Amino acid sequence: MSSPPTASAAPRSGLVVLALLLVYVVWGSTYLGIHLALEGGMPPLSVISGTRFVIAGGLLYALLRWRGVPAPTRAQWPTLAVMGFSLLFLGNGMVVMAERDVSSGLAAVAVASVPLWMALFSAFRGQRVAGGEWLGIAVGFAGVLWLNAGSSLTATPAGLVFLLVAPLGWAAGSIWSRGRDLPSPFMTAAGQMLCGGVILVAAGLLRGERMPATPSLQGMLAVAYLCVFGSIIAFTAYVWLLHNVRPVLASSYAYVNPVIAVALGAWIAHERFSAADIGAMAVILAGVVVITLARMRRA
């Protein structure tokens, strides 16, 4: 990850705001997009997750190669495959599987725990964790326990398991990848999407998923939105942010996305949330905010 830009090389504030809005709103809306794709009868692993990442990764890979970006080396592809498995198969794929049983907003709330797991895994790897970060981890995990024990998730055991695995997979893959031999950031994203997409398609076919004989327009439009906006535009904006602003600002999507997802789910999909759901979300996000503030003081 590159260092924050100097004042003389700082990007225009308008571009930063635009990139943040894309990451906040588009990534927050992907949970609703998954809900609409499932409602439209699209297979969860092979199409909603797998096919869109294969298409998005393939387009990005072709564009980068056309612009002369070096392809991943033979030694780098296995690392990209592990990242694709952990971040996309476990991280994204399990969210899609969970949304067959739980609301899009509740799925987003569960995924908001990713920074908590990342902080904990970083500590396991020997990275120094400040007292404020430990406080954030404790607060956040109290919210995770509340979400898993006192919310509407308790009525859907399968959804509960999937939403426990998803943030664990994403966080573990993110921490594991640090310091590995990887290609340029955008090529890493493309290779990761290609590998993860192939794994997801294979897993979907193995569990017997098949495209409906007459796919619904809603389902196809939802998958197209996820592919173009979620996997290409917003991800590109996120990578650009990582290279142009402080990491703390780039990662602030973690506590904005759930709010966007809950609002869109209630407005468009008419999802309803219990007091326990809202309370758990507030505690999880409070923990993430505490961790973020502690890291800002260390920066």
C-alpha cells in the first residue's frame, strides 16, 4: 500500500469526494442488488457471484494488458487464487448464500465486522495493537454477539453460519495477503476476480445450480449492475483511494455501507428490522469507529 500523497501531489478534492461516494453508495447498494438478483431467480454462486467476477476480472485484465501492464507471474497466480478463494468465495459468496434467508440490510450489518476481525488477525501476526484498538475490538464483538444471539438471525441458522464465515474469510484473506509477492494493485484485483470467479462458478455447478430457462429481466439487470458498478467501477474507485488518500479514509466505507444498505433495503425492498437488529448494528459500527479513531492517532 502506498504512502499518502504529499501536499503538492494531493488529488483534487472533487475526485476524492466522487470516489468516496462511489464506494459508499455503490458498495452499500450491492446488498440490495444481490437481494433483487436472488428474487429474480438467478443462481447464487455460479451467476450472482461467479459469473460477474469472471466478466469483471476478464474485462479489467484485458484493459490492463492492452495498456501494457505486466501479467501476473507464474509464482503470483497461486497467491491470487488463495485471495480469490478467501475474499470472494468465502467473503462474497457466503453473503450471497446468506441473503437467501436474511435481509440485505442484516447481511451488510454482519459484514461490517470485517475491520474487527482484521484488527484481531493483525494482533495474532504480531502487529502492535493500541489500547484504543482493543477497546474497539471489544465493543465491536459485543455487537457481533448481540447480532448473532439476539437478532432475527437466530431464526435462520444457515444464514447465521454464512454470515459468520463471510467476514472471517474476507479479513483472513486480506491480512494473509500483506507482504506477499503480488502484481500491481489493479492487476491484483483483476487476477483475484478471475480466480475467485472461476472457483465460485465451479462451486455453483457442483451444487447443481443452473440458469433458469427464461431468466427474468430483474435478475439479469441486477447481475449486470453488480458486475459493472459493484465489481468494476466501485472497486476501481476504492483502489484509487488507497493510492491517493490516507488508508483510514479509504476504509471508512466499512461503517457507511451498512447504513446505506439498511436504508435502501427498507426503502426499495420494504425490509423491516427489529430493535435488536438496529441496536447490534449501532454497537458494531461504534466498535469500528473506535478502531478507526485509534489508528488515526497512531498515524
